[in-house]
Amino acid sequence: MKLLRLATLLTCLTFTSGAGAFDHSEWNRLLGRFVSATENGDSTTIDYAGVQGQRGRLRSYLDRLSDVEAETFAAWRESERLAFLINAYNAWTVELILGEYPDIASIRDIGGWFGSPWKKSIAPLLGEKRTLDEIEHKMIRGSGESDEPRIHFAVNCASIGCPALRSEAYVADKLDAQLEAQTRDFLKDRSRNRWRDGRLYVSPIFKWYREDFETGWRGTHSLAGFLVRYADALKLSADQTEALHAGSVEIRYTDYDWRLNDSRPPDE
């Protein structure tokens, strides 16, 4: 029992990053229990049925997110604000899916012909009712606070083609390492990123948000420059890396799989 209490205490300390910072341990426990790695280890699935059985815990976490006032949020350091927003986006996405589950095969099924799941005002956050689009594109990407392209491998849209939902919450003190691991794991996945016939095929995420990878983050001013940084994850040879760096490689985009990232088969 003493060991169990110690482990619980350490978990809480790990996911409460700094004095006065937000405690993400409740979300961390849900992720640790219901998110599983796929066979290749480069992506994950989530047991939505399992989370649905613990929906009260998820809603408790969402309520606590909603309780944070804008003035409190503004006083946090940048990494804590970014971790908070990434976790909020991912948790609210799961809650959105659970509202339709199990009668759903894709997040794009939500909203009908003329609606969009990303434009539904579902998340009370920092004093306003937010959409997922607003959290991602205005509060994370459009805030002007940081040029951090790796967020695209952390926010999860509940789809197989999306970067993995991490099996732990994001926290300020580990955020850089977590974002780096997410980026490398995504680029290691050959179903989405691969060299073939003299061309580099990458996820359409790099097409949709290309400008985010060309802002000068850590000295990279082009998509090719960003990808060169991760030549090892892409398993590029020295010659392929040199050609990519020289701009002589054609970059094409793979298909995006919008099926739900559910760990349970559709007929189960």
C-alpha cells in the first residue's frame, strides 16, 4: 500500500509541472489506461468504449479545464500554456466522439452534410465557448506566441491518419521531449511517410500546414529543411538526405485515413 501511495504521489507531481500550474494527472490516467500502441509502434488507438465507461472522469477533467480563468492562464509560462491547450484539444475531441459513439465511423460523420465537427462550439475555455478549430488555429497556431510546428504531431483528430494520441498528458517540464518524440514517431510510420521511386511521400499534414514548417523554427525555413532534420526517422540515406537538402527531391503527399482511431473493430 505504501508503494502504491508513493506511485500515485509521483504521478501527481509529474503532471503538476511547477507551483500553481495545472494538474493534468486525471487526463494522464485515462490516457495511460485506454490508449494503446499499434503493431508497428509508431501510432496509437484508443478504447473509446472503455473511456465511455469512465466518462465521468473525463468530464471532471474537462470541467477543471473550464474553471481556469484567462488571467490565471496568462500568468503561466509559455510551455504550460501550450501543454494546457494541447491537452484541452485532445480531451475535447475524445468527448466529441463519445457523444456519437458507437454509431460513428469517422469524426467527419459528426455535423452532417453542412456542418463540421471542428466548428461546433463545445469547449468552455478561458471564459468563452470554443470550437476545436478555434483552440487549434487561433489559440495554439494563431496566437503569435511561438513558432512550434511540432504541435501538428501532438493534437489528435481521432483519425487513423492523424499523428498518435499520446498515452500520457503533455506537461510543461517535459513538453519539448514529448513533442520531439511525437514528431519522430510520426515520421517513422512508413504508411504515411516514405521514400519511393526517387520521391519523398509525406502526410498531407505537411501540405495543409506547410507554412508552419517554414517559419525559421530552429533554423529551418523550408519544408525540405524541416524534413532533413528528421532524415534518420525517415530512414533516408546520405545521398537522399543531400538531395532533399539541395531541393532536388520532389515531395508528394500520401492519402489521409479518416477512419476512427478506435482500438475495437467496427463489428465488435
